[in-house]
Amino acid sequence: MTQLLESPKTTYLLEGSLEVLHQQTREWLSEMDLWKDEILFFKNLINKQLLKVKTEDDKEELRDYEKILSKMHNDWLEHLYMQTQAHEMYLAGIMQNRPKDYDEVYRERHRDLTEKVDGFHKEMRSIKSELFEFIEKL
């Protein structure tokens, strides 16, 4: 099985204290709140552009972007947010009780969640870039 290479920052954070992982998880939740706002902004922008565009092809492409953003928000981001909140609550319990046997389990879960958050972030950057490029051409 091929394993993706982790960034040095990810490796460093995963080796850090539980407090460092806790802080990273809280930053993810904050970033996800921003992504929700960005998606809402882009959906509003699309709706404004739909009133201005002349061709059906352009309207259809804008509607496709709106569907993608809705799916990103409703299916992916909401699920990721709930997973991250659960992860955060799990960590809070570990930090209070400090059972060593849960430490590695938590780090493995954190690594998996890191991959999901990074993947969503890349998708978000990509769709924003594509959407900006398309709207600039209108």
C-alpha cells in the first residue's frame, strides 16, 4: 500500500503534546467556520451573477458551481465539522483523565482527521480558484 508523505509540520504536530493537538483541532474548527462563510459568500455571488449572465451555457456552469458548493457544505464540511467536534470532545476527556493507552489511539485518529481536513482545504482552494477564474471571464 502506498502511503502519502506527511508534511514536516504534520509530523511535528503529531509528535507534540496533547495540548498542541488540542490547539490544532480548535484551529480546524475555526477554519471550518470560515469555510462555511466562504461557501455562503460564493453562493450569493453566483446568484448575483446568474442575474447578469446572458448565455444559457454560462448560467448552467454557474448552477453547476452552486451544486458543487452545496455538496461541499452539506455533505463534506458538515460531516467533517461533526467529526472534528467529536475528536475535540474525545481529546478533552483524555486530557482530563490522562490515560496513556488512549494517547496513541488519539494520535492515529488525529492523523486521519488531518488528512481529511487537508483534503477538504485543497478542494476548497481549487473550487475557489476555478470559480474566480470563471466569473472574471463573464
